[in-house]
Amino acid sequence: MSLALEVCREGSETLLHGEFGTYPPKGIRYALSLTWTELHIQRLVPKPDSDHRTVVRLVDVAGCHTLRSHTLADRSAYFCIYAYPLKKRKVAVSAGRARQRTARTFQVDGAESFVDNQAMAEKWAAAIKCLVLGIPISSETEIAPSLLPRPRRLLLLLNPFGGKGNALQWCQAHVLPMITEADISFNLIQTERQNHARELVQSISLAEWDGIVAISGDGLLFEVINGLLERPDWEEAIKMPVGILPCGSGNALAGAINDCAGFEQVLGQELLTNCTLMLCHGAVTPMDLVSISTLSGSRSFSFLSVAWGFISDVDIESEKYRHMGAARFTVGTVVRLASLNTYRGRLSYLPAPDTAAHRPILRSITMSANGSLPFQRMPLHRTVSDMGLCEKRHAFSIRGAEPPEDPTPSPSSPPSSGFQPSSFNFEALHEELVADGKGPRLATPMMVAPNRSSARCVHGPPDQFLAPLDQPVPKSWVTVEDDFVMLIRVPVRAFRLEPLTRKGILTVDGERVEYGPIQGEVHHSVANLITGIHKTKITTF
């Protein structure tokens, strides 16, 4: 049977079209059409009653392998597609949809020789991988495995204390099988103590890796970023793509990436599956960092938020409920609302230059102590450090298995054919600033003593707009002083926060820092974040 190229959907070019059998062989034949965004599968034999076709979105595809039968007399070749489409939940008591793994193996048998059939299987596998990774191809492209870069090698750092302590179990059950399907080589290390990840990334040979992925909450990624900036070669080191797989109590960055990808808002294992799928796609986006300085002279870099007031109180005071996982924040919020505080402070900031019409800060959903409404702000994602002190811990390493010479074409155990790294293609992630609670959060992994010698040697880009904390801010800055209850929002280039209440809690990316004046400056596109999102800009500031 000869099949001509067709257009599966208006404006969607058909890149490949072919007729294949299935594995295990059941006499069923399918017509496959591959477009830039979808794989269309239509049954030919036995002829169906309707023209119904199955559509696999490539955004749901983790990888594709070519396979060969153990039977040497079998001249057929095979390719298997691994996808995680959204389907209705199988559990009746749970509404909505969830991602479910599907593995479909197709038999290529149109040629007389195995070599020709294998070449066709490799062509389809290469085309699917190119599209998953964002490598441009068209119907005129000579599609071959040579279009693909070499498989990626990722360093996975896992915090076994993250969330409810099930990070390792989730990693083994969900993360490792999926990245194996994507042909990603990896080395998995469990962190043994607070700042262990920070120390590891300071000493490793970065040339051996294509990315560093934190399997935990936002606190572990903070350690990785600041560890890279503490290296002598920080200017090159900070270009290393970093990623986050959410297994902690606070997973704000992962939630933001999930939202920017256009996925449904989810939590727990479903969020982990979404983020792992995006890790398999491999696209990289530039991420802004905020340099944070305290009165003691310590300097660190935040990718998420600085918090003071209600949110930081809940972050730190809910530590006693850590065994509850993410529910700790709900309990902590209720407890804090029962005895709501006001927070008097002074906020100074340099407005962002590209703000078309600078809105006054006096719009608010928050209430000051006198009952007025001087500030307005939309709620931000929040985070908390989930780096616990270690007891006894063991590190173990795994690398992606080499493909067997004669793999079995089974959907459940295919060989590895080499998932290729995406062309690390980047755009910008901004932070959000806060006066009292949820804003750019930056996780300092320790309370800094007021002794400059105790501060870590963090390099990073120099600040251009910050005056020393013991000197007044420039006259061009905007300054607001009031009793803050919740938070405010305004795009800025730099800021200074001076709490005027005697006691309080300050956090950076969910980690408690010394209480007192604190300031920060936005540095654009300093780091690279693995988002799996092609041609998308992430903005939080």
C-alpha cells in the first residue's frame, strides 16, 4: 500500500508518513503521520468502523527508542514511543485528569532487509527526538540520527529529608524510569547535611556534566546556585544549566515552571511528573538572580524571594509541623492568623526602567494598623527551605545503562538509543519584590553571625545601584514607611528593606537570615534554568 503525504490539521505540515505493524504482532496495521506538534495514529487493518485516530501530543512525549528482536531471523526493526498523556483518573473518588504512561511499539517491516528497516526506524526515532528537543526540521530535511547532539549527562542531587521524607522513593519510582526513557545519563547523590550540595558543586568538574538538577524543594537549588557562584570560575560555572524536580515542602519555582508551560495546576507526584517530563525536553531559559546583602556583610544570590512579615513568620514557625509536608503551611497560616501582627518598616526601591507608567505603591489588599488600605498586591508563590540537618546518610551513584547489543522490542524494557540534549535555548526569569511577606525569596542556608569573617566568599556580578547599608539610599529611589500587614508589589531594579519592629523574621528563598536591614539588586539572565519550554519567557519580578 502506498501512502501520500497529507495535512493532519490546518497549518500543520506532515513531516513523515508511513504504515507499520505493532509489537507484539497481532495482524494490526497503523498509518502514522508526524507533524511538528503531534503524532497521528490511525488503524488500517482491521478496518475500523469509524475514522477515529489517536493523537499523541509531542509535548507529552519523554523519548523514543529503536529496537531489534532477539530472533536473528526477524528482518523487522522496531521503534517505541514513551508518552505521558493526560487521561481520566482511574480512581472513581478522584475527579480530573492525571498523566499516565503509555509505551507504543511499532514494527517496521516494509523492506526486505533488516538494515533498511532499521534505517527507517532510526529516521522516525530521530525525527520524534528532534521535535521533542526543539531541533527544527521540515519535510525537506534529511532526517538522520546525526541531527541529534550527544545524550545529556546530568548530576542529580537529592535531599532525602525533603517534604515528608519520600524524595528518594519518588525519584526511584517516577524520575529515574522517565529520564532513562529519554536516554539521559545521570549520577544520583543524596545530600548528607545542610550545605552539602553547596560544597559538592564547588569542587566538581563541570565539564563532565550538561546540567545539575536538585530533587527537593527550593532550598536545595539555592545551595546549588550559590555554590556555583562561590567557585573561582564562577563566570563560567553559573552558566551551567540547573533544574528542579519538586520533592520538598515548598516547590514554588517548580510550580511557576509548570504554569508557564501551560500545564494544569497540580501538586505532589503530578507536579513531579510534569517537571520530569519538561526535564526530558531539555530546553533552557535564562534566569535572573537577585544579589542579597545584609548588615553583617554577607552576600548571596536569590532566585525566588525575600520575605518579611506574615509569610516569613509562617515559613519559620511552621517548621514544627514539617512531618505534615505541604499541609504545614496551612496549619501555620491558621495559627498566625489567630494572632495577626503588623510589621512596621521602611521600604526603598529603584523602579524598573521599563515600567511604562509607574504605579504608586498605594494600591492595596493589605491593611495598615490604622485600618486604611495603603497597599495592594497579588499573592505570590511561596517557598520554604527543606534542607534538614542530617543523621546517618549514604550516597549512591547511578549512570544511565548502556544499550544492549541485541535489545528486545518490548514496550516495558526497551534499550537506550541516546536521548539528546536540547539546544540549551534560554529566556528570562525575574523575581518579585515584597515589603512584608511574599516576594523575591532568597535562601541563605544559615543565620549569618554579625561577623564578616563568617560570610562565605560569594563572587557573582557586582552591584551597581546599592549603597552600603549604613548609608542612605540615593535620592532617585522611592521610599515608603508604614505599618505593613501583608505585602506590596512593584517592578524594581534594586531595593532596601529596613524593619523597624524590634523582633521579626526575615527569609531569603525560605531560609532564615539575620534580622535587620537587607537589600538586593536584580541581575538579568545570570543563570540558566532547565524548563523544557521552547520560546517562552518566565517573569516573576
